[in-house]
Amino acid sequence: MSFASSLDTPLLNLSAKDSFTLRDACNGVHIFGGIGSGKTSGSGKTLAGAYLRAGMGGLVLCAKPEEVNLWLDYANQHGRRRSVILFDENGGFNFIDYELARQGTKGISNVTECLLRVLEAADQATGRHGGTSDQFWVDAIRQILNYTIPAIYSAYARVTVSDIIYFVSSASTKPEQLADDNWVAESYYARTLRRVIENPKVPIEENARQSLLHYWSTQYPAIPEKTRGNMVISLSTRLDRFRHGSLQKSFCGNTDIVPEMTFHGAIIIMNMPALTWNEDGIIGQQLFKFMWQRAVESRNGLDKTQHERPVFLWADEAQYFTNLKDDQFLSTCRGSRACVVFLTQTLPSYYAVFGRDKSDAADGLVGKFNTQIFHQNACNRTNHFASEMIGRALQLRNTTGRSTGTSQSEGLSQGSSETSGHTRGNSGYGKSGGSGENIGSNIGMGRTETFSTGASEQMDYLVQPMFFASNLKSGGKKHGNQVSALWFKVGGHFQNAIGAKGGNTLHVTFRQ
């Protein structure tokens, strides 16, 4: 089956002048969208189709059971049905055998890291967030595993989860126990160490053997009893899931599915949805994802046929499957032609998984994706994050002004006068008089009105946070089965960008 090989191969036309290339896909895509926003049926469906048409292999993680049939439909629509492998309880991937078969005794430390990821996934699935205070326990359990796995592998040339639990649970806590023949006969731990010393199936280097024996004979018994008991309980209870049920069948039995199958075009769909398999589904998918990531990161050291085909990792409702280790993978996977697509509703979805004290780490994880697609969303924090990411620019703001005024004056004046006089002469006496009065008033009124217009430049968001809550289409009949979003790309230089030519964001529309 052919596949896109040039990084400049266009996978989608975003506008008449802008495209999404394989190079962009390798830089990662993150999709935000609220409930019913159309993120899965809009940009998700469009990208999935583009990746399938490009001939990529891939790993699909499933949170909801309907996602399995959705991806089967995608595969049928784009001629890839024969590439699909459903990984459920009828499939098998013995991760311990796989790692030891790849690297032998050199792979023992990798098995330890795999088991630590299992423990981390178990904590995450049950809502327990590790903090700095838990680092002691992580280091202590790592040390136990580092000295348990080599002993079992050297003695029997195989390692199982049950073997690990049996060994640790029966380990000597007192020097005198090793001198008790009855205790030795009952202890899986004692029988295993005797084989390592006397008749190993896989001999290990002398220095490593001496370190192993010293740890179990001296260091381990010296650990305070309460601490040691907590370590054993912590390890055994969280690994116990792999001793029975679906996880035992899928990850501790035979192997017929391996990550490298995606390098040759296989599309592995994890048919163990988180909402039906619950914690087991989350743990199992995180385990296989971790092993797939390790295989992808190391494939450039293999021959060309193992690393020339692009591959993708797909996680809708990604908060179920992500962890802080994904940050490291996103930093380097571009060189291995790995295209990661995460979909989730809001930023707080990640905060809830990582813990509030690791919110910066969650922001950093999202920031590793060079393409960000923002659908309709009611989350204020996520919408502000989107506005900040798209950026600010000088905006011309028009201003208008109007003022009115009225005035009124009123006055009243009044005056009076009176005169009188007397005359006397030779001929007689005379008298005269007069009076007068005047009244006046005045009233005045006035009105003024002024208008002004102007403009000013202000540094403000290119896209306001409210835009994401009110201006995007979410599909369905109401919107003519169209879903719209803002498509952001680091250094986008889009010809039809929002704001101005050469910007980093497009307003795009998808048909459901």
C-alpha cells in the first residue's frame, strides 16, 4: 500500500491558498471543543480521513465504545478496512516477553520502566495523583523491581507479573530465614535465588549477580518493617489486575499484536473503551501506548522499511490516556514521523488528571502541539487560553461622543417714586404732589448640543474569548450540518488569515 512520504505533501486544503501538510501533521494537532461542538464529527473526522488516505499506520485509543465502529466506518470510507486490527481480549501483547525478546538482559531496565508506567496509570485511573512526597515510594519500588526482574529472568528465562508478586511477597526479611530448610522449601524467593547461584537458565554478569544478592541479603531486610510492608502491598495490589480478567488475557498471555505492525500500515484500534472496561481499559491502553511510543522513538535506528511510513497516535477524550511522559514524546516524535492528535473538551480536563499543582505541566503539554483547533466552547479558561495563543495586535477602535445642554434665566424688577411740594406767595398758598410705579420682568432660555467622532489604536486580542462561545457553528440541522472552528498554526503565515494576510489563524468550516 502506497503512502505519503514527502513532508511537504498536502493532506488538506484549508482555503484556496492554504494547506495542511504532512510536516504539519508531524508537528502535532490538538483539538478543543465543548460538548456537542462538533470536534469529533468536524475537524476530527476530516483529519482522520486525511491520515487514512495518506496511507499512515496508526494507534487509536478509545474512551467511548462507539469510537470503535466510528473508526471502522472511517476505514471503510477510505479503503483501509483491511489495515484494521482490533485489540481486545481476543488479542494479545505480552509486554514483558516482548521487551525481553527485543533486548534480552539489556531490556530488563525497560521492563522496570514499563511496570512503573503501569503503576502510574493505575494511580491515574483511580484518581490518585502522585506528588513530590510520593517520589520516595516510586524510587523504592523501582529499586525492588530492578533487583527482582533480573533474578527471575536469570533463573527461569521468563518473567510474569505473578512471578514478580510471588518473589517479593516471599522475600526474606530476617537473615535466619535463609538457614531454615523448611522456609527455603516454601519460599519462591529462596528457590529462585538458589537457581541464580547454582543453575541459572540465563547467566548474568558477576558484578550484577553480586549486587543482586547483596540487595536481597542485606539492603532489603534492613528496610524498616512498616516501610517494607507498605512497599510490598503497594506493588502487589496495583499489579494484581494483571493476574486475572481481561488484562491478564490481553497483556500476560500470548503475543499476536505488536506496536511495529503500525510501521507497515496497520491501524490498531484499542477495543477496550475506558467507559466499558473502566480502570482496566485506561491502564491497558496507556500501557500499549507507552510501548508504541518507545518503539516509534527507536525506529529510526532500524532499516528504512521500518521508519519511512508516517504513523499516527489518536486519542479522543485524551484526558483518559495522557500523562506527563507524553510531553517528552511530543518533543522528539517529529523526527520519527509520528503524528499525534489529541481531542478534549477543556484545559481543566487535563488539570483534573494531572492534579492542580501540575497545571503548568498540563499547559506545557498542550503547547507542544503546533496546530491547535478551537471549536465552540463554554469554558472561560480554555477560551482565554485560545485568545492568548492566537495573540494580540493593534486594533483601530472608533469612538463617538455627544453632549447636550439647556439653560434658563428669569428676572423681575420693580420700582416706585413719589414727589410733593408747597408754595407760598403774596397771593396765597399752594400745594402739589405726584407718585409713580414701574414693574418689569424678563425670561430667557438656551440649548446647546455637540457631536464628536474619532479613532484610537489599542493593543487587544485578535479574537475575543466570547467569540468561541457564541460565533462558531456546531453542526446539525440548525447549521446545515456544518461545523466551524479557528485553526491556529505556529508560524502559520496563512494567506487568508484572520486579522491580516500572513497571520497564524484561519476561520475554517467542516461538513459533518
